[in-house]
Amino acid sequence: MAGGAGIGSRGPGETQLELDRRRIRQRMAKLRRDIKKMAPARSTRRAERRRTGIPSVVVVGYTNAGKSSLLALIAGRLEPTTGHVKRGTTVKLAELSQHTRELDEVADLRVVEAVNDVAARVQVGKKELTASQVTERMGFTRERAWTRVSELSGGERRRLQFMRLLMAEPNVLLLDEPLSALDTRLREDLAVFLRRVLQKAGTTAVYVTHNDAEAATVADRVVRMESGRLVDMSG
């Protein structure tokens, strides 16, 4: 083919392995460009949060880059092969798992009841929110807020899982693709809400995603991973 091979086609004499490597290099180059585009928005948020010194770090990278393993190391579910992980004595850690099986324990409760089961109120900055208000802000209509947990969709279960974590008021949140099961509009709205909650509640977050738009919305800093290594930190 004249003019060289495209992203999806194999060039003259190019093996499948070489093609796969070329595709990965091109995708990572695009990811680096996208991270640079996020810088102005992150700079503004860093200035807003500098008073508290509480960062929101987003880890981006493609599948099998090592993002989830990093969260497992922080959470203590995985031991490092070299070095060690140091955790502060005042850390109150909460982790949003990739499954929602723990909600089976509250399957017979209504959504609001399942949130209230953790705590009736939560302090977000100077404002105190009730379980009902948190449920509404997470996109549940009044009707859906009184739906049994067993009848929720996958995306609704994910939101409920996140609300129950918030009500426990942790000071460190580990979030592994927290909005991946949601539609685009809701994902954008909840990313903005999440950023505000983290800022006002004084909660540090380590947030894993492959979605550049989410990273730009939530992050103070963006870490890029490749093959289990941190290869770039913007900001």
C-alpha cells in the first residue's frame, strides 16, 4: 500500500507482533497528548485545593497496565515483591470494588434505607446531607430511591455502592473504574459531583480509569501507567 500502513493494517514485511506493538505505541502517544490537554483544568483545581493540601490522583492507562494492582497494593490486598508500602496510622480507607456482591446483604431494603443503614447523615464540607439528599444527588428519582436493591440495574447498584462508601466518611478513597457502568450523560454529571464531594469532604482519592474525560474532571494530578510502571505524572 502506498504511503505506509494505517493503524489497523499490517505494513510490508510487518509481523502481527510488530503490528500490535505499533498500535500500542500510537495509542500511548494519543494518551500522552490527551493528558497534556487536561493541564489547564487541573491547574485551576490544584489552586482551589492547595489550601487543604488534599490531592485527587487519577491513574490512567490501557488494560493490563497495572492500575488495579496499584490499588490492591495500597489497600493491602497485594504484597509488593520488592520494597514496602507505608500507611499512615490515621488513614481510614474505603475501596470501591469492581463487583457489587456486598449489596446482596441489603437486597430487601429500599435504596434510601440501604444508604441510611450506614449513616443517617454525612458531613460534606460545612454542609450536612441526609441519606435522602445524597440519594437524590446521585441521580435517583424519588420513585427509584424507594425501589428495592434487588430490583436495581447494574449502574444503579454501582451508584448505591458508592453512596454507602461516602456515608462512612473515609479520608482515603480507592476507586477502580467507578463510573464505567453508567451512560455518558450520567457519568459526566457524577464525575462533577464526585469532584465536589472530594473537595468539600477533605477526602484523598486514588481514582483508576481509562476514560480521559473522567480524568480531566476529577484529577488534580494524572499518573500514566505502562506495564506496571508509573511512566509519567502531569502537574
